[in-house]
Amino acid sequence: MKRTLFRYMLLEVLGPFAIGLVILTFVLLMFQLLKLTELIVSYGVGLGDVGRILVYIFPPFFTFTVPMSFLLAVLMAVSRLSSDSELTAMKAGGISLYQIYPPILLLSLVMTLATAGLALYADPWGKSSFKNLLLQLGKEKATIGIVEHVFNDSLDDMTLYVHHLVPEEDRLEGLFLADERQPGAPLFVIAEAGRILSGDDSAMQLEMTNGVMHRTDPADPTVYETVQFKKYRLRVDLTQTMKEGKLKRTYLEMGLGELRQYVETLRKQGDTYDMRRAWVEYHRRFAMPFACLAFGLIGLPLGVSPPRSGRSRGFSTSIVMLCVFYLLFRAGENLGWKGVLHPAAAMWLPIAILLAVGVYLLVKKAGERPVWLLDLVSESGRRAMQWLRRKAGFHDPEQPEGS
């Protein structure tokens, strides 16, 4: 009996989890499809490189969608058992919520370990590899990082404005360039057209035609020079820029060891704000996986509902809980960044709160005692679903016509 129940609950949760993971990941991917389409159509990026981009962006996606999908799966599975009166039959047969929890606990531990691997290793690896791939594509298709009618300052001490961009030919039309790499002697160039040429492994060249150059004499700033040209090439060392400028790795892309060293460097420099942000990120990677454990514990009592209450109740309740979790985590991040809370406390406190609430709800619900918090969450979820249905133009069966 116990083995049958264990296997039954595993299958009940795994089905909605797989569906939820696919749907939520696809929703996040939709926000990137426009950019991926632009890379293929406008810049001629090959399908192989697009596939690599997908491989690199999936780990950060999964870090969020795995816990979210697991909460959705537990709530929907338990809500289905409740709405079909299967949970009532189990209780009549002497099966308590405590006996239903072990398979959910096992899945919680598996999801926690999987999310830990994603958050600690795959997520920073994906972000770092993604940036390196874009840098490589930038050398092959140099106009990838350039936007029309925008002052592009992705390279340190250089600002480029382009009126019109022809990415298929790496051609620029209507250029304005401000080169301030040499202190005290800024260089300003206006040109009709230009191209970005790949040089050696560490450099690229901006070739401009039919333009005028404005600069001051470094020896005598009062001397102002204007030079007209038919063709002018400007060399940009990407390796040096990456070491000194904005292309260097951020703390979000660092591994654990590198991130700890970065925190110590900031501490010695006295940069307390950036140090706190990096330290919050360090603890976030450890705390985030335990959301799966908290969601498994809190999802079981939240999913219990009166028979015939509707299967959508689990979905609406999960939306409310995800909003609560997001708000708690964001509040913790901000308090950690500002120094109100220690970074460790800022990231672990939301998890501790959810675990404590989960234990409280499970004990109360297993003893079949009323819990006002459950009623509040359920009612909030129900009202949210009614609002969404009205916005989508669907009639709510629970709402009489004309009311």
C-alpha cells in the first residue's frame, strides 16, 4: 500500500512538473526570440551559433523555472486529488497528509540538488560563455552591438553614433565618433560612411570615408585642428578593452572561488556597496535551490481544498505563492544591498520564512484545523483567476450572469 501510494504521488507530481517546466521555459524564451531572429536574418548568424546561444541561456532560465514548476506541480497534483475526492478517500482509509508527504519530500530534495547545480555552476558558466560568444560574433559580424540613432558606448572611452546601419555588409552610414582614449586630446570624427574590419585576434579596425576630423594638440590645448580625409582607419584593441573596460566579467558571471576573491578585493578597496551586491549574489546561489524544499513543504497543505472546488485552484494559488516568494526575495536583495541586513540573512530569511510557514500549515492541515492564512491565499488566487478570465473575455462559471 505504501509503495503504491509513493509511486502514485510521484507520477501525479512529475506530470504537471514536466508540462510546467516546458511552458514556463518557453515563455521566458519568447522574450529572446525576437533577438535570435534578428541575429539570423539581419546579421547572418548561423544556426550552429544560435544553438550555442540557446545552450548558454537555458541554465539561467532553469534556475528559476525548476522551482516555479515544482510548486505549480505540487499544488495542481494535490488540488486534483482534492477536487476528485481522492484525498477524502485516502483520509477515510487512514492515510494522513504526513504519509502523502514522503514522495513530495523526495522530489523536493531532487529538485533542490538539481537547482543547486544550476545556480552554483551552470548559471555563471552560461552567462560567461554567452558573453564570450557574443564577443566572438562581434569580431565576425562587427555591427551586432551597434544600434541606429543611439550613442553606442560599449567600448571604453569611445562613443559611436550611426544614422543608418547595413548589417549584411558591415556598413555604417552617417557616422559620428568621439575617441577619448588619449587624455587631454579628444578626437571627434564625422564621416559619410564606414565599415568595421576584423584585424588580428585582438584588434578590429573602423574604416571611415569622406569625413572630417577635429582634435586639439596634446602639447598645446589652445591649438585646434581640422583635417578632411577620404579614408581613415582607426584601430580598436578588443583584448585591452576587455581587460580594462566594460567587457570584463561581472560578478554575475564569476564562479564561486572567483566571486569570493572579488568580494575580498572590494573589501580591501573600501567599496562596500559593490561588495554587498557581490556578497548577496554569493549567498543567493546557495539559498535559491532550497526554494524547492520550501515549495514542496508549503505546496501540500496549500493544495488541500474542499471537493469540487475546481482544478484551477492549484494554478491560481501557485501564482499567489510565486508572487509572495518573488517579493520576499527582492526585498531581501534590496535590504542586503543597502546593508540593512547581512547578505547571508537577506538571502536565507525568505527561505526560512517559507519553511516555517510550510511546517505550520502542514501541522494545522494534517490535524484538520482551520487556517485563516490558507483561506486568504485561496481567496486571493480565486479572485486573481476571475480577473484574468474577465480580461481574457471568458465567462466565470462561478459568477452568475448579470451579477
